Amino acid sequence: MVKIGLLAPFEGLYRQSGYEALAAMRAAIQDTPAPHLDILPLALNDMAEPHHARRAAEKLLVDPAVHAVVGPLDPATWRAVLPVLGQGAPHWVVPFQVARPHGFAPPQDPPSQWASGLIEAVATAAAAQGAQRLILAGWEAGWPRIEISLPAIEVKWVDDGAWQISGLRATDAVLWLGSPAEGAKMLTAVRQVQPEIPFWLASQGGDPVFGARATITGPVFWAIWSDSGYNPWATTHTPNSPAAYLVYQSTRYAIAVISGITIPPAGGWEVRLFQLLPGGESIPLSLEALEPPTNQADAGGVPPEAAPGVREGRSNP
């Protein structure tokens, strides 16, 4: 028997994301048979908190049957477990650390490619919406402080302690890098100053906690790495969120490594963009569909039938 560990939250505010990740891992194990190997998931609760994540990672290393680990699900908890799992054994796959063209990047490497690719994609989209400056707010450990230089838009890191929301301009856009719960608070604060500027998140925008806690007013968007297989996968799997798909693909990748089997390589890795609607549904975007701020009330939507919509739960975490 071989185990694949999963580091994810199974208690507390973000538990729904953890159970979606576990369902995705089980689906991947079922869909990826490995001859002569009985593969089981071993899920440990990291509470979406760095110190819990480190303790959970240390527990995984005690079990000799654990041959691979998937997770954690966010940069802050990843950074906490790097000293524990960053030595190369067991094999470690971090779902959000994706880089073109090959997909999942070795977690031991400086995580600049996944972050720079995502920030650049959001900056390009914000520029297409008419923004002249993208404010990177809510920094957490695990996000590399890299300089992004693009001709069409200024990308500016801000320190939360010194950042004055009152200084936001009508030509700004905001990319929130912190937790979903704090992102909901930040959206409210931003809307009190700038009701119509684009408010972006990374994959936290698809987290049910953000959808449940945020009052969606003005244009709200989020971005996540994915590959060309997401759309057909989403029509046949539940849960079918982009974040669940990354866990699914991470698990398949881990199975291939520990078993030696060959699986069709994932292709078409790119940052997928979504708009979050007031009812909690996320619809896919394309750069061509983005509108400048003069018409942001209906900016960016493409018909839901063009790709699977992602409806987030409205339970009260």
C-alpha cells in the first residue's frame, strides 16, 4: 500500500476547500490506475494556518508509506512547510505552483515563475480594462516580492501598514494576495473609496469563504493557473472548481512519479480569468471581452456556456 498525503484545511473557516481537495484527490486516484499499487489518500488538517501546516507535514514524514504529498493550498502555508518537505522526499507537488510550459514546478525552486506569470496576467487584464496602475496588496509569506515591469501598466507593491486606501485613484486596479476572509473586508473598504475600479484576487477569489463573506459590488475578478483539460474535466466531475482541478492534476502527476506510469502530459498551461458575480457564480473571461472602466458594470463576461461556470456555495462559514 502506498499513500499520497494531502495537506489542506478540514476544520475551521476554510474546511470546504479542504474537502473539495480531498474529493478531487480521490477522483484522480480512481481515474489513474497504477498497476501493482494500492494507492490511498492520507489527509491531514492544516487549518489553513502556517504553524498547523508545519505540524501536519511533520506527521506525514513519520509514515513510511507516504510516497508523495500534495498541498498545501495557499502560499502562506506552503512557506511554513518548505523546511519540512523541501528536501526532495517524499515527492512533493504544490497545486498552485505552476509555470509554463511544463506545469507543476519543483517546490524547492524559487517560486517566482508561478507568481510572476499570474501577476503579469492580471496586470495585462487590468490594463485592458483601462487601469494605469495595479496595486498589489495583502502580501503574505510565500508570495515572492518580485518586480514586474510592463509597458502598459505600473505594478506597485504596497505594505499594508503604510498603505492608505484613500489614495486609490479611479485609474487603479487592486490585486489582493491575502486570505479570502481578509479579502472580503478589503473589497468593502476599497468600494467606499473607489466603487468601480477592478478588484482582483488570485485563486482565493474562487474560495467559498470569499464568496460568502464579500458583498460583491463593482467589478470583481480572480485568476488561477489551469491547463487545456479543465473544461472537459469540469463537465464530468464534482466538485469541479478550478482549484479542485489543480489538486486533481497534482495527484495524477504524483501518481505518475511514484508508480512510473505514463499519463498524457497536460498542455496549454495558462492563467485563467474569472469574473465573480453578485450571486456567487464565477464566469470565465477572455482578454478580448474585457471592457475599460467607462463601462465596467458589465465588464468582461463571456457567455457561461463558453466554459463551465463555477458556482460557489453560500453557506455561512
